[in-house]
Amino acid sequence: MDARQLKVEAARAALGHVTDGMRLGIGTGSTAEEFVRLLAEKVATGLSVIGVPTSERTAALCRELGVPLSTLEETPELDLTVDGADEVDPALTLIKG
């Protein structure tokens, strides 16, 4: 599996934790973008969620793909946040840049 395929699989695994009505923090970067694409497919088939993006880049992708958005001010409590990591060691210690 190449790096992109691994990111898609990580995004798919994260999507498996999403249920109807959740308020989702959505990070920025290539793995988060894969998550947004997969999430948008579910939203198009009736999944009801609210996304709270961490950047304008993520917000723009969500808007383009039809993922409903809110802000952290409007939705201060989140059920799940999905983002990538820059590095992860064998002990699952991660670096987020």
C-alpha cells in the first residue's frame, strides 16, 4: 500500500466512529482531506453531522463537497475530532505540526 492508500484507510477507519448527529472537529492536511471526501459521500446518502473545521482550507473543501459546517464558537463541544499526525512512533507517541 502506498502513502495515499494508507491515508484513505486511516480516514475510512475514522469514519467508522462517526454516527448520525455527531459534531465533528475536522483537521487540516492530506489525511483530513481524505476523511472529508469519505464523509461527504455519507452525508450525501443521509448522514446528519456538523463539521467544525480547523482551517479555511478544510472549510472550503467541506463547503464544496456539501458537508454542513459550524464554528467552534457556535459548537464548542465536539463528539470526535479527526486529524492526521506528522509522525507516530511504535509507542503511538505522535507529533502534530
